[in-house]
Amino acid sequence: MATRQCSKTACARPAAATLTYVYADSTVVVGQLATEAEPHSYDLCSSHAERFTAPRGWNVVHIHQDFEEQGPSPDDLDALARAVREAGKPVTAPLADPRPPLASEPRRGHLRVVASDG
């Protein structure tokens, strides 16, 4: 799972809350980070979520919680570590066939002596 970032310009912190406008009620709701990014919602870091103010005439509903920035989970870190270890393994060439070639099989890469007629 990729970590979503704060929607505020020039903020690179991870998202910790989701802000949603309810236009019919002139209300802004700031609450728990949505499971998936929504097209009409904005993800905010904990700092921007706590300091958010609504436009004049709008109500703000803060669903009180401790906004925790969603960093990589232990499972994400474990998967990343396994991928790095796998990518760092040396590439081994396939082992040569230990059987001698049969007389009917041409030997590639070897010189052959051809008798001359004269």
C-alpha cells in the first residue's frame, strides 16, 4: 500500500486525516483518514488537520481523534527488505551439463580436424 501525502501545496508529510466538504450544509468535516483516496476529499497531515479553518460562514466538524501519520506498516517494511535482499543476490550462471556429448551431437565451439585428400 502506498502512503498518501498531504494535499496542501508543498507539504510532503504523510496524510493522517481526510477533509470533506458537505456543500448542502456549508460544513467541512475533518476526520479519520479514508481507506482510499476519494476524488472530492482532501488528505491532510496531522499538522494541517489540527489547524484547518473553514471559509467564512461554514461550520467545521472535527471528529476528535489523535491524527496519526500513516507511515509504512511493518508488513510493508518486511516486503521491501525481502525485495532488496532478492535484488542483491548474485546472478549465477546455469551449471554446465556434466555428461560428455554423444558422438551424434556436434560439439559447438571446438575445432575439428578435416583430412585433406592430397
